[in-house]
Amino acid sequence: MFTGLIEDVGRVARLEKHGAAAALEVATALPLAEIAIGDSVAINGVCLTVVTKGDGTVSFDVSPESLRAAGFDRLKPGSAVNLERALRLSDRLGGHLVSGHVDCTALVSGRKEISGNHVFDFRLPAEYCRYLVAKGSVTIDGVSLTVNEVERERFSVNIIPHTAQATTLHLRRPGDQVNIEVDILAKYVERLLTGKGGSGGGLSLEALAQAGFL
């Protein structure tokens, strides 16, 4: 698990395709002595496993699904990426719980500055937008952010200058694609209430009333 608080903006040192998969090497300022082979590191919000370490670099194997669905096939040497090491039980949860499993990508449809803050608009499929609520959490390229407004197929966020400069978000422009992970708690609530994916009938207002909760 992660928190969505970016620890470093690294640079792609190497991306080699191996059939439908790839090997990714990232240059980072993270303390490599504290990173072990097999550790989980989120790259642009995607949980990857460290397979080798070099002089100021860490390397990962990227699956065909991550390469395609998370936009890693658009990376090239020099591309900036967000890095976060996995959450420890003793860490403060400054963002929100992030699994590192990207749900989809969203299109940057607008960007404007208001009093130094960056307001971004995104286009997102309705099947994922339904998990977003105003003032709720969303992960964009691995960054934990608060949703400003949400409609059927769009939502907006306000990014303060520090967050923009400490992540890759200041580089994003209209037309760019970003990785999205919706709040996993919203998925759990949906499954509990609807029984989606299970054999039960789920919860309903009628069932809650019959049980004496309403």
C-alpha cells in the first residue's frame, strides 16, 4: 500500500521492450541503502517490484498490462516519473490509502491558474467517475489529491504550487493522459451495498430498515 505522497521525481534511464513486456530503469535520489530487491515502489502510481539496483538507479520488470494500460509505453529516456516507496505501518497516512493498481487513464481536458494554484479538468469514463465525490480522494499519476467537482464523465482538482512542483503534475498539459486510481474504499462500499461480484443480494434501504437500522 501507498499514501499518494510522492517522495522523489526520478528520470527514466532505460526502457527496453521484451516482447509485450519491458524492463524499466529509473534514476532516483531515494536512499538506495533503504531499498531492497523485492521491495515495492510506485512509479506514476503503478506498484512495481525492484529487481536490481545500480549506481543511483533502480530497475523493474513491467508487465504487458502495466505497459499498455498505465501508459508506460509512452515513456522514454529522460521522462520524469513520480516515485513513492511502500507504506510502513509506522508511517503517517498523510494522503489516503493507495493500492498501486491503476484503474484507467484520464485525459487532461483543461488547465488554468487561479491565485497561483493549478486547476485541472479531466475526462474520465463514467464507470470510474461514479466512484468520485466532491472533497473525496483520487490518485493521479500516483499523487493523492482532493476532488473539487465531479460530473458524469469529468472531474476537477486544485493543485497547490508545492504539490505541482514536487511531482510531475506541473508538466501536464491539455491532451496528456494520466494514470487514475479511484478510492478503493468506494469500491468496497459499492460491493457491500450491491453485492456486485458476489453471490449475495447486497444491502438495500429496505434490508437496513428491516434490520432496525433505519
